[in-house]
Amino acid sequence: QVQLVESGGGLVQPGGSLRLSCAASGFTDSSYAMSWYRQAPGKEGELVASISSVVGRTNYADSVKGRFTISRSRDRAKSTLYLQMNSLKPEDTAVYYCYARSWDVDYWGQGTQVTVSS
């Protein structure tokens, strides 16, 4: 059974930092890309960052380039996905979701709330 479990959200002041983690388990192999999405109230979901399965190529939304870093540790079919978020802004407030796609099946975590406020 595939599971994606996020952690690391919380309340932080503008300019602060947080690191999100997503523990992935249950995959039959390690050849799956992973991403972070976010959903703010009243707004459409946004792809924040993604990392490819083999070479680790990364992509970022323009809104987070230079402030967020996606990375991934891997041990066989298990992975932990990270999102280091620096220089946080109030507009980064959202529920952040971990996402993986394997063998044409989409998997989502339960989400973790990030609130940036003074």
C-alpha cells in the first residue's frame, strides 16, 4: 500500500524558514517523480516544485525560485521528499501536498498547513 506522509508545517513569521518532509513508502520501485503542490484558500492549486526520479532534475514555480529547494533521499523503493522554504512570505500560506506518480497512478499525501504571519 502506497503512503505519502507529510510533516513539518506550522506557523512562521515572514522572512522565516520551514522544512517540509514527505515520507513515501509502498512503491514497488524507485522510478517515480515527486512534487510539492500547494492550495491556498480561494485559489487554484499550484505546482511548487518537482524532482525527477533518476537524475534528480528539479523545477520550480517562478513564485518560489531562489527561496525554496526541493530534494530527495532514496533507499530502494522508499523515498523522503523535502522542501526547504526560506524567506517565507505571507502569500506562501497554504496547505502543502506531496505528490508522486508511478505507473500512471497519482498518489497524494494528506497535506500539511503552512502559515506565514506576524
